[in-house]
Amino acid sequence: MLAVTTGEPAGIGPELTLQLALEEPPPGRVVAIGDPRLLAARAALLGLDVGLLELSPGEPVPAARPGVLPVWSVALRAPCQPGRLAVANAGYVLETLDVAIEACRQGHADAMVTAPLHKGVILDAGHAGFRGHTEYLRDACGVDEVVMMLATDSALHAAQPGWQGATALRVALATTHLPLSEVAGAITGPGLESILRILHADLVRWFGVAAPRIAVCGLNPHAGEGGHLGCEEIEVIEPCLERLRDEGFALDGPLPADTLFTPRHLAGVDAVLAMYHDQGLPVLKYAGFGRAANVTLGLPIVRTSVDHGTALDLAGRGLADAGSLRVAVALAAQMAGRCSTATTS
């Protein structure tokens, strides 16, 4: 049972969610969280033959039927047009997240999948300090640390018999949505150790990797080049890796990021830990944009998301590709199924 938040109403999230109802076969039991009027209007605009089944949040969802999208109803705060942001709807977007989180906590949903939101409009609405889904979920779930990781679709299927896709690639981040000027100060020994422990544990828990091997990027060019290009590798990263290696963690690095993302260095690696957002994610998105999903590690619930933004310029034009949302749904189902199996075994 997957709860899918429809994201920024002026973006492509609503129409991507509608496309899930047209899948053959349907991707399991999916319920959208959003305004049924918004979804009906977008379906009519794009000529999508999708019927909406309006439900109260948490209400039981019937078995999947092609062409029918169940919706846990959350009302828009203001009228919405594709491509035109409305600050008044920031609270609506956050409410859809709260409904999904509570549904997972109460057992009404096994996982949540999020369509993209627009950080700027939420900040403009007065929600100071908002940095994105990842940090919002961390605070809502009351955990101290979470890890943002993106995975290509080949990583999703790598454990399946007969899979012949491209090299699986999973990239986790030591820091997420920070200005580049703040990154070095945010990387500390205890923080890095916590992130690596979460990454290692959840590769085992959610992805079935019995003994994860993790490659760790350096922060500086050439991983600091022996201290000539920065000392963070010597003073922070390497001591942390050594402590965890003494406990049996399989960790490579710190490695220069410009050569780490090559077939020779990625062979046998289950995940890469990049030090900051634009160190690791451009490589992953080049390798599999539209075929990758975002997953938040370290939560007590399953959460995945798309690998792209709101695409306001595409909204309402019928040009949006639901590939990443399909991968996010499949990944959430796989993770929830693994959790269910582990709980019952």
C-alpha cells in the first residue's frame, strides 16, 4: 500500500501521479494524496482517462483497478494553474506530507512516495528553515540523522535473477541542501560516522546487501593531494574511515571524486558516499536521469521520491515523463516488501 503525495500543485507532480493509474498492470495499491479537484482538472486538460475515487485520509483503499486513482483528499488553499506558483498553497503541500507520514505511522500505508515540491515557494510562505523533503521527514519522524541516497533503476533490479541492465549506481550524500561555502564546516568525524552507519545498515535492511562495500569521496580536488589541496581528508575523513574499518566495515577512500565514478573504481561497490550534493548527483543523473529514485535512509518508515524537480515549464503540456516516479514506486514496494518479509521471518 503506497501513499503518493502529488507535490507542488502548479508543477508536474499531479499529472505524473495520474499516469500511475494508467499503468498495465497497476503498480500495486497506490493512493494519491492531494486535491481531487486539482487532479480532475489536470486529467481533463491532458485528456487522461482516469477516474478518481475520493477517500478521507487513512480510509481503506480498494484493490487496484486500471484507470482508477484512489485519492486521500487534501484541499488546496488557493486556485491553481499549471506553471504558476501560489504562495498560499505552500501549507497544502506540507499537509500532504503530514498525511502520508501519519498514514505510514498508523499502518494505513506501507510506504510513502513523494512527487517534487518547490522549496522556494514554501520559504516564501514563511516556513523559515525549510530545506526539503529529506530534512522535513527527519524532523517529523523525530530522528537525529537521515541520509539522502539516489539509486538508478539498475540498482533497484540488480538483485533480481536475469537482470542485464547497466551498472547499478547508488549515491548517498554526507551533506544535502547546503550552500557550498558551508559544506566543509558541516563535515565532522562524528557526523560522518553516523551517516556511514546508517548507509551501511540500510543497505542491509532495505536492499539485502549482506556485506556492503562503500566507496567514499574526498572533499577536495584529488582528495586533498596529501594536504596540499586541503586537510579535511587527513584530519576528518580518513580517521573516521579507519575507526569503522576496525569494526569490519568495507570502506574505500577517501578517493578523488573525478576518478571514483569510473567502471574500475565502481566494480564491486554497493554505494558511493559523496561529500556534497553537486559532487555526486550530477554523475548519477547523467547515468540514469528519469530512471532513478531518491530514498531517505535512517527513517522508521519507507520514503522514496523522484530524481527531478517540479518542471513548471512542462506542467499541463503533456510532456512530463513519469519514468522516475515509476522507479520510485517500484523501489518503495521493494523496500516495504523486504521490511514485511524481515518482520514476519
